[in-house]
Amino acid sequence: MNSLIPLFVILPLGAAFIMAIMGRFIKNINKYISSVIMILLFCLSLHFIFRTEGSFVYKVGGYEAVNGIPIAIYMVLDGLSKLILLIISLVGLLAIFYSISYTKQYTAERKFYVLFSLMIAGMNGVVISGDIFNIFVFLEIAAMSSYALVAFGVEKHQLEASFKYQVLGGVASLLILLTIGLIYWNTGTLNIADISRQLTVNCSSPEGISVFMKFISILLISGFGLKAAIFPFHTWLPDAHSSAPSPISAMLSGVLIKAIGIYVILRLFFNMFPLSYEISLTITILGTISMIIGGLLALGQWDIKRMLAYSSISQVGYIVLGVGIGMMLLASGGSKTIAALSITGGLFHLVNHSVFKGLLFLNAGAVEYRTGTRNMKKLGGLSQVLPITSNTSLIGSLAISGIPPFNGFFSKLIIIIAAIQARYYALAFLAVLVSVITIAYFMKLQKYTFFNTDGSKWVKKKISEVPFSMATSMIIMAMLCFALSLLIVPDVRAVILKPAVDVLVNYADYSTKILGM
Amino acid sequence: MIIYILCFLLFLVGLYGVISKRNLIKIIIGIAIMEYSINLFFIMIGYIEGSSAPIISKGFEHVNFVDPLPQALILTSIVIGLATTALLLAVAIRLYQKYGTFDINKIRDLKG
């Protein structure tokens, strides 16, 4: 079982290498290879979620620990990693299926699949690696392929967005590398479980964590906050995510900012550092502000993908808010049940957001594919000519705004209930308020793009529905928006979400568990 | 201690370049300076004064060795830095072809 873990990295990395060579000689082989790889990864992550319990450790090279000190590079697969791996492979599979038709417009089509596989390898690597330097290496692989993919169209705007993204991403990576150096200096190890043990022994004083630890924490929040586009580090996201090809926007917004941003923040601040109230308060406040700012800025946008990108900032704010409330409760010794509820809400919203934001970006891509524009002022009446796109987009919009039968409603509800139970009434109120703003800008999107037939030239033009592969991906994602509501049922939640929540709530068990293996 | 502070100053010099310069190439140079300062910092962490290279051979069993791990990390980090810089420069050249300038005040179609 343990020996299956490296496959998450080896499969996409090897595929990228093979595709880079083979794609030159055999036409369209890259499409088949990358689809097959994504299906395999999806099956593998389903297998780990449903067939296995607990956490697994794979020691690269097979070196066992000496005197309890780990020597080998650890690859750790526990509840939280399993959940993130599942969404990476799910959204990745649908995005690659969508790309089969979508990438026909590009001349360097085969390179798209190479970069896509590299990005998947990087994200999977970040999620399964158990030491901070490997997190950095895989994070750079994922980030670098996403820089190249943002600039894939090599038009003015793509290049500009990519340059901005690269400069900010580069600064973020260097901040992370600096922090890794400081942590190594302080503890003499790179393994997350071992660092956690060292820090609890050395740095647990009655008045909380030391100034040095606070400095490290702030650097890490800046670094990974830049990757996750949390306020005030969000400025690159609207440019990068709106300029990229649409399936890549779906991957970036749906998965990348979570796998290399939110996931690492959760992993490091719950399982590596001793929890501290000040740091969790900082994270929660940043989450709340980005929730509000993202929502307000999205209201004024006229470019569909730009609006969706701002909406991503806002929804990531919800995730951080949900998890942050749980973190504050755990750090201040509050009720563990409420903390677990709040973290469940945050992770549930993380899963939901990757599905409906993926769907909405694919819809935006479909609209652009058929009409050639993303400006809402120039669109209108598309519900009559693009029925599948229009209906799936309506479902996505309803889900993200939190209308009852869809998944978004339940996750937001859980976050708000947890905030009220934890007596953070102001945060609960803000969460409701931003939900109303979300409805407002998605109504604008729906009205101007799909329903407003007044003076629309698109109704008379004979444009046909998008090709089969694009339509199928959108329909499957729309069905998932219904199906994920089932996660509210306790039995289903116990299988998929609860292992992940347990890792975070019982944060102190991580290091003993991993070091004991 | 002074050497660490100087190293951190070098990092800040790079950060200043990234933040305040208006030329794409100068921004890239700023990022490169930041990267080298961190590489330097890693090497200094592993350095122990008066110790030898960590190769165990006859007659060298009981002397102090410098910590080899940061050096291994830095080799990885230098390779990553090379790729990052190459990609940045490639995009900068393409931007120059499209806009005819390296000045970021003139390259600002995206905003809001």
C-alpha cells in the first residue's frame, strides 16, 4: 500500500517527459496519454479515500529512522492529503477532457499537455511530501508550469499577466525558501513531524511562542498567502487567472491556489507550529478581509473571467475564515466540537469551490470559444443559442451564491453556524453579507451574458453549441454541484471529510504518528 | 552575527529592486539578487569555523565536518533559480517584442 504513494508524482512527471519526446512524432498522442494518466490518478485517489484508513508513510530510498530521527525523505498520505489529491485529480480529469476540443485553437497544442501534466505532478508532490524543502521544490514545479501556461497564448495580455504572476510568485518562493533556512537553522531538521517535535520541546513557554517563531510565521503567511492570493497579496490573481486558457483558469482557481496555498498553510500552522492565538487571529482577519474585498471588487467587473477571478479571492476568504475560526478555538482552548464543525465547513467549501469555480471558468471558456469575447457588455441572449453552457452556468452560479439544493449552500451554512456557536457574531454577519454580494454579481453575470436579449446580435447569428468534450465536462461538473450536497449526510461526510478534519483537530498527534511509522 | 545581517541586507536590496524599479530587466536582476542572498544564507548556516569538507577518509575520522545538507539544498535551489530566471527573461523578451519597451509604466493594459 505504501509503495503506491510515489505514483502520484511519478505518473504525471513521467508522462510529461514521455509526451515531450513522443508528441513530436505521433499526432494527438499527448491528449490520450494525459487523459489516461488523469484517469489513473483519479482511480488511485478514490482507492485511497474509500479503501484505506489512517495515514501512510513512504520513505524514499528505504532508509529507516536512526535513534528516532528520520533520515529519508518522507512522503506522507493522511486524511487531509487524500482529500486534496481527490479534488486535484477530479478537476484535472475534467479540465483535460475539456481541453481536448478547446486547445485546437493553439498552434503549440502538444506543449499544453506537457505543462499540464507537470503542474499536476507539482501539486500532487506538494500535497504528499512530508518535509518542507520538498514542498518548496514541488511548489516551484507547479508554479513554474502555471507561469508558462498563463502565458500560453503569447498575446500582450497573457504575457503581461504572466510577468506579474512570475515576479510576485518568485518573491513568494524566495520568502518561503528564507523561512525554510531559518527553520533549519533553528531545529536542524527539515521533516515536518520532526520539526514539530523539536518546536514543542524547545519553544513552548507559558507566554506563548517566541518572537523568532512569530517572525517565521509572518514570513510563511506572506509567502503562502501570496500563493493562495489572500488579501493583501491578491493583486496578481485577477490578471493571471483571467488571461490563462480557460481549462487552466479552472485548474488555477479551482485547485492550484488551494493545493499550494491553503493546504500548505493548514499543514504547517496546524501540524508543524505550536498553535498560537495571535497567528490564528491574523489568518482569520486576512481571510475575512479578502472575502469582503474580493466580493466588492467583483461587483464592478465587466470581463467574465475577471469577475470569476475576483470571486475566487472572495470564496478563498470563506475557506480561510472557516478554518481560522476553528484554529482560534483550538488555540484558545475553546470547544473542540465547534472547532471541528468550523473546520468541516471550511474544507467542505474548499471541495465545493473547486467544483463550481471550475465549472464557471469552463463556461466562460465555452462562451469565449463560440463568441470570441469575454466582455459582458458585448454579450447577451446566449441562453437561446448555447443552452448547455447557459444551464450549467446557471447551476454553477446558484451553487456559488448559496441557493439551497446546491452544495454551496450547505458549506456556507456550516461556516455561519459554527461562527455563531463560537460567538463570533460579526464574522457570521459578514459571511452572510458577502453571500448576498455574491448573489448580486452572479445575477449580473447571468443577466448580461445569457438572458438579456435586448439588442443582442448573438441570437440571430447561427452559432452552435460547443463540441462534445467541452459540453460533457461542463455537464459532469454541474451534476457534481448537486451530488456534493450529499456530503452534508453524516455517513458520507464520515468517509470523505472527517479524516481530513481529524488531522487538523487532533493537530498534536501528527508528529508522534508519523515519527512512529 | 554581522555577516547574517549583511546577508539579510542583500536580500532587502533585491526586494527594493523588485519593488521600486520600473525596468523589467532590473526587476529580474532584483529577483536574482534576492535568490543569491538566500543561497548565501543557507551556506552560512551549514558552515562551522575550522572544519573540513564532509568526506570521511583515512586520518579524517574525528575532525569536525561542515553540515553538507544545506549545500545539497542549495544545489537544488540554484537549478530552480536558473529555470525561474530563464522563464522570466523569455517572457520579458516577448513583452519587448509586443510593446517595444521594457518600461512597466508603458506596459499596463491590465488593471482594476
